[in-house]
Amino acid sequence: MQISEIGANALIDRLTASFEGFDNRDDAALFDLKGMGVTATHLMLEGVHFDLRYMPVHHLGYKAVATTLSNLAAMNATPAYISVAIGVTAQWEVEDLETLYKGIRIATERFGVKLLGGDTAPSVAGFTIAVTAIGSADPDTVVCRKGAAPNDLICVSGNLGAAYMGLKALEREQEAYDGSSDYKHDLGDRTYLLERQLTPQPRFDIMDMLSLAGVKTTSMIDVTKGIARDLLALSQASGVGMKLYEERLPIDYETASMAEEIGINVFSAALYGGEDYELLFTVPLGFKDVIEQMEGIAIVGYVTEPGTPALLITQDGREVELKEQE
């Protein structure tokens, strides 16, 4: 069904019918919130952040929500609500939007948030989706990018570069696709990499684990642009130097295998690939023994004095200063 065949209110009712408690009758949404309010917005543009030739629509809906919530995880905040705004091009049909919103609903259910509202408008320059997340944080435990101190340990959750390798697998398959209806896709055994690219997970579990162990984080950011760039952002916000050791970067076997297959340096993928949505954070040196016992967290460097640069220490011992343009 063409979107023009259905009225705006009827379209919204149809898209949000499966969302518990959603009410579209007022001009603005009302909601309760306890503690310090925390909000983040993430905008995704077709041709910039995703390619619909190989990004399934339901995965796009899910990913738009999950990546926005990752910003709240990076501040040790608890998400409660989201709103969704979309710009829709002429080729989209109602059924396509229903598929998009199915992915959005799956994310809201998985992460325990409610859809408050949003907006829909026509677009002449590609599909756009913007998700705003609203949550709360305890003023005593909220974590910002500013706060790292000299001798703090630099830690990262999970592993790095897998989402980038998943993107490369999708791009390669798209290049091989000949347009025929009987074409057989061959992504090999790359399920893990595809999941990291298409269905990222905000790492609220890491903050729960740190809290349970009594570990205090002094600064934090989610890894969206690659650990090298995001480490530089932490360094600049905290006004301190940092040393990141290339040899300590956590890299999954599938990431290394894919990188070798397509001729990409696996450490470059881990450093600059981006879209990992892992947590990069600092903790006082006194928590070293506790962190080392935690599964899924790697110590990858340490914080240096104010006035010193953010450095990458390569495997052969060279010091490379991290800069904005890298």
C-alpha cells in the first residue's frame, strides 16, 4: 500500500498498534522520570550511515534504537523512553514502515523502554531516522567523558573491529550480486560479524557488572568512531594524556580471519573501524586486580599527566600521536 493512500493519523496508528501504552492523541508526550534526566539523539542518514541495498529494514529499526541507547549506557544511565522521527522517500510503502517499526518494537522490548512519540515527514534525499532516548541516572554514579586522572587504567569491553568486518562482508556481497532472482548469497560463516554490524548491543551489562564489583569508573564513552578516535575524545575531555597499546586490543578470531581474507590490517580495523558500541572507560589503578578477573573487559592502556598527548603504542614500540583527522 502506498503511504499516500492512508492518512497520517491512520499510518501512525497502524505503525504503533503493537506498542504497549502508546497514545498519539496529544500534541506532546507526558512521562514520569526519577533521578537526574539523561537524553541522547542519534540521527541516521541513508547513504551516510546505512545502505538499504544490504541493510534489512527491520535491522535498521532495531539498530537505530540500540545505538541511541548505547549513549545512555556510556553515562551509566538507565533508559526509559524513546521517540522516533523518520523522513520517508516516495518508494517506501506502508508495509516497509511496518517492518521498520517491528525492529523498533523488538529493541524496545529487549531493552525495557517505551515509545513516547515521534514524527513522520516526506524526504526527497533518502530515508532518515532519528531516535531520541530519555532516561535517568544517579547523580552520584553518573559517568561523563571528563574525569580521567593520571595513572587510571584504560579499559574496553568486548572486542573491536567485528562490526567493521561485518560491514565489509556485506559490501563485498553487494558487489558480487548480479541482480538475478536466482542469485545465491554467499556470506560464508560470518554470522557473528553480521550480528555485530546489524544488531549492536548497548553494554548495560558491563555497567551492572562493574557496579556489582564496586568498581568506580572515572570517565567513559561508547566506541562509535573507533577506539583510537574515541580515546582521543576522552583524553581531550579530561585534559590528560593517554597511552593505548596496540598489542592489547581485544580482537575476535572471526574479525582477524575476515581481515586476512580481504587484505585489511586487523589492528587498523580495530582502531578505526567504528560501530563497535563497546564501552571505553577509565578506572583508578587500585581496581586493577578486580578488572583483570572480569570476563569481557580488557585493560588496554593507562592515563598520563595533563599536557601529554594521547598516544598509540604500536606492536614494535613506536609512539604515534592520535589526532582528530585520523
